[in-house]
Amino acid sequence: MTMSKVAIIGGTGLTSLQNLQISGREIMHTPYGEPSSTLVRGKLGDNEVLFLPRHGSGHTITPHRINYRANLWALKEAGAEMIIAVNAIGGIQSEFQPGCLVIPDQIIDYTWGRSNTFFEEGDNPVIHVDFTWPYCRSLRQALLTAAEQAGVGVIDKATYGATQGPRLETAAEIDKLEADGCNIVGMTGMPEAVLARELEACYASIGVVANLAAGRHDGEITMEEIEQHLAEGMKNVRTLLEHVIPLL
């Protein structure tokens, strides 16, 4: 079977890929348990890709319960060298409006209790991976180039604040994240990014702003609002993916 070097992790709003010609599905077993779903192997245009829905095929796994280690291990074992993650996010500053796409370049981790390394205590030797630039710079540049070619507007840098979930944040928590330097907030950015780095996979994210973060607009944040904005944003995500895969 042809090895797919490019994998896509779908987030909220992207549990399946339109225009993906499916050639097979693989049930993967890992030393870290079961991944969120079977891996889907297929073609996007003329290019082989792997696809894995982060929250499961029926979107039933909450962010803090995702087996990130199993997901990343399975993709790497299946041949993935480059991983494009799609993440639903909240916009903290006014320029990060619902529906827009963001290619983050930094991340701050506020999660807790998640299995966040392949190098557990007792492994020899102790490994400390460099994480100065948490997203693969060459893959980020490919996404930016593809966006320009496709005429898809993106915000080309941002700091992602990764929170625990599954609840949304308080207004005061968003104020704290902004004071810390965060531009966007989400629940799935970590430990996914660092696990990819430990596996030496090139990893980058496409963030889709689903809502203004808590306290940044009047009223409550509703799932109806989130779903509407994700549906709009995912159209551009699909266009961007179709243009970036050939560049890789």
C-alpha cells in the first residue's frame, strides 16, 4: 500500500473530508491505547493523504479525553512525516473574527493531567526536545504560500492558548490569557504539538475562529453560533488543504 507522508487531523467541524477519494481504512493499535478513530487513507486531488478525526468519527470524544499519544503514534506508524492539524478556536483580539483562518506560530499550554510525552519516567536516556518554535516553520510557510495562491485570507501568526476544557473559559480567564500574550484560545493544541515534535514529525495548525472568546462580545456563546461560523470557515480550510498538499 502506498505510504502517505501527509496527514490531516480534523477537529470540530471537520469530521470528514469532502473531495477525499477514500482508498482504505486502517484500524491501528498502539502502545498507548486506541486512537480516536480508524485512519482513513485516500487521495485529495492526485495526492495521497491520511485523515484522522480528533474527536472520533461521531465527534464524541471531549478535548481532555482525547488519546493524543495514540493518535500521533498511529499517524507516524502509518507513514506520516507532515501533519496538518485543524483546530476550532476562539478569537481574543478584535482582528480574530469568527470564520477567519489563523496559522499560529506560538503556543502557551494551560492544560493539566494529559499524557503529554512519549518519554515517561524510567526511559533511558532522559530526552528534552527543543520546543522554541512549536510549529514546523517549513510547513507553516507552505500553508501561507498555498493560502496566497488560493486567494484564501489567513492571519499569518498568533499565539494559541491551550486550555483544559471541555467547558469554555470565563471572561477573567480570557483577560489573563490576553495579558499572557495569547491571541486565540482552544482546547486541542496541546499536547498534540509537542508529541508530534517528539516523534520528529513536521506539524502545523490551521485555526478556524468559531467564536469571539468569553467577555469579548455581548451575550453567551452558543453552540449554534459556533457551528455556523465553523461551517463558513471549513469551506476555506478545504480549499487551503487542496492547494497545500501538492506543495508538500
